[in-house]
Amino acid sequence: MRRSRGFTLIEIAVVVALIGIMLTAGLKIAGALLENAAYTATLKKEQAIKESLIGFLGKYKRLPCPDTAVGTGNTIGFSGGAPDGLENVNGVAGTGDCASNYGVLPYATLGLPRDAALDGWQNYFTYQVTTSASPTFAWNKTASGYPEGNPATGINIENDPLTGGPLTTFPTPAIVVVVSYGANGYGAFTVNGSQNSASPNSDEQKNYIVAASTTPAWSQTAGPTFYVSGQLTDNPTAPNGPFDDLVMSLAVSDLMNPLYQNNILPPATGAANQDLLNMRNAMLAYVAGQMTGSRCPVPVALPGMVTAAGGGTTDPWGQNWQYTVGTPGNKFDSGNTPGTTFLKIFSPGPPGGSQMQTLIYDSDFEAYVGGWGYYSGHCG
């Protein structure tokens, strides 16, 4: 009977080598799938963050300040533990200044779970909001209303063409920037609140948020004045190095258009026109109530009841309504020249736009009261 031959060492070595190649290929495929899953999860979370910010803006007429400290005070720094997701404000939220205009996403203030603030690699999203000294562009304050247009004080976003040429600035500044620091995690805040080291790659360095060791721990001047958002690459020979930061920038239209489209808010210009109509009617009623004859004094400042009538004291862009009187003696008078402008209520209007105004004439008041004859003989 013939005895079967066993495997030679060479054959066994070949089999082991093939298994090793297959395992290596399998691990690479598995790693690529996991990386792709983390990337996809991050993009989905950024979209959810955008929707939460829009909802918050529609409800509170402002955007939240960043989370820059453990606790609700304005002591800056995460030395006490992981971020708690609460915005940090100097004073009262909605009127006070942010402790810093950049930090970690305030997920709890937005009503999101902690997991929503962690990217696909389990690092916190960072968050920056425009906080200008001008109330027109202070999106963290309710008093600013709803700016419309593209404020020059927004956050600039640069694009890297990966050709070694200069960065190009996006035409529309951002109001909000949310950043995931990608797979390499350079500059990211970890789940325990510590911050990874800055990237050695020049583009990623521009997205780095400085949490200094000194007090205050967040350096206002060291935060990004602009962010880089470009094509992702792991090529070590790319002109500015590998780049895997996922930067979500939101302009005014990104935040406001969904509120208009869903009828949560009227467009700012429409709201301003409604305010003007309210103030016009309120002013006519006020003058009629003060009249003692065929001449009536016009107040030199907007009366307090204008607010009660719905106009308010500021326009939708956070600017004061202004008031001028166009007749000598500040009088409505049946003997005045017809067609003369007697009263003008106005604001500068949207940034870069035209003035918003309403004009009141003697004839408007005459029509409102039903004719001058009603007041004849009652002049003081």
C-alpha cells in the first residue's frame, strides 16, 4: 500500500505567506471601512449640529456661546474635567459677552446628547461664533436681532487648492464654524478634556485653537482669524502636508433661510416693514390723542408706547430706529404747505443695503382723524 506524502517545508511556507497576505489585505480593507464609517458619521453629526443651531436661533434669536470651561461660570479651561456642554457667558446668556468666542460645541445648551458633540474618532467638535462688539453682528446676543446680508466681521474661510498656490478666500464669511480634526486628531479636544498637540502640517495648524496654560486659559488673540477648509488628502508630499480636518462653515443664509422657508421667521426686511407700519400707526394715534386744535405738537422723541404697538426700539439688524421732524415748530397744521414731510421714522437698513423708512405728511394725519374741522377751535 502506498503511503501518502506530507507537505514539504516549502509548501507550508508558501501557504503561510499566502495567509499572511490575505490577512494583511483584509486588515487594510477593514481599516478602510472603519475609516470611511468614521468619516460618514462625522458628516452626519455636523449636519445634526447645523439643524440644532438653526432651531436654537429660531427659538432664542441668538446663537450659543462656546463651552470653554467645566461649570456654568466664566472661569476658562477644562482643567476640572471633560467639557460639560454648557455655554460659558460673562453675565446673563443673551446679553452678556461670551467667555471666549471659540471653544468646544455647547451640546447641552443646544439640547444635544454628549455623543452628538463627539466626531467619528471620539474627539469633541470645536465651535466658533461671530461675537462682534457691534450689536449688528453679535450673534450671541438676543439684542442683535437677525442680521441679514454678509457681515464683513464674519469668520473668513480659506480654500487650499492642493497645488502649492496661495489660499483663496470664500466669498461669504461664516457666522459659525464647527471643526472635526479628523483621523489624526491633531489639535482636537479628547473625551477627558485634554487637547492634542498641534499638527505639523501648515493647513491644519491654521485650524488649531489655543488653550494656553496661563490665566485666562483661552487666548482670545490666538484663536483662528480664519479657517482652512479644503480637499482631504493623506499625501505626505502635498504642498501644505496631509489634511483631514472636516470644517463646517455656516454663513448667514445657511442659518436664516431655513427659518424663512419654514415660516418660523419673516425675512428681516419684511419684519422691518411691519415695524415701520406699527410705529406709523402708533405715532398717528399718539398725535391724535394729544391734539387740542387745528395744530398739534409733534414729540421730539419716539413715545414709549411705540414698543407696546409692536415696533420696538431697534430694527431687525440691532440698529436704533431714528426719528426726525421736518417742519418748523414741530407742528402738524392744516395751514401748512401740502406735501411737506413732517415726520420720518427710519433706520440705516440691512448691512450694505438701503435705508428703511416711513414718511408721515399732514395729509396722512388729516385722513387719519377724518378731517381738520373736527379739531377746529380747540387750539391752545
